[in-house]
Amino acid sequence: MPSDLAHKIYSIVKTIPKGHTMTYKEVAVAVGHPNACRAVGNILNKNFDVTIPCHRVIRSDGKTGGYNRGQKKKEEILKKERNSLS
């Protein structure tokens, strides 16, 4: 069963619009735990609920970061979403 922190993270991530991203740090700040960037990543890595677009959370340096379905898949999804807005 997901923790209270996980529920808060999932709630924030669900609000990220298609074609947009947030950093792990931004999500951590949004849930009130500004130093919990690593926890955000670990929680999202365990997510397999397709209604939670965890692929939209990236590293602060602009790199995609990890993804439980593979980094290449994350990059493909993000590119497709950005292109659909054009």
C-alpha cells in the first residue's frame, strides 16, 4: 500500500499536462519535502499505474532520468507528447 508521501507525489504528478515536465526537485517541493528528490524518484520507479504520468518527471539538469519501463521508452513518450502539441 502506497505511503502518504507516495499519494501526495502521485497527486502532483497527475497534474503535469501532456507535453510538459517537472523535475524531481519541483515535485519534492510541491509535496512539502524539498530535500526528498531521491524519494520522489524511488517512489515513481515503483509506479505501474498508467494514469500517473511519471515519465513527465525529469532531472534538474534536463536529462530524462530513470524510468521503470526503460530510459529509451521515457524519451520516446516525451518526444511524442511534445510533438503532439506542435
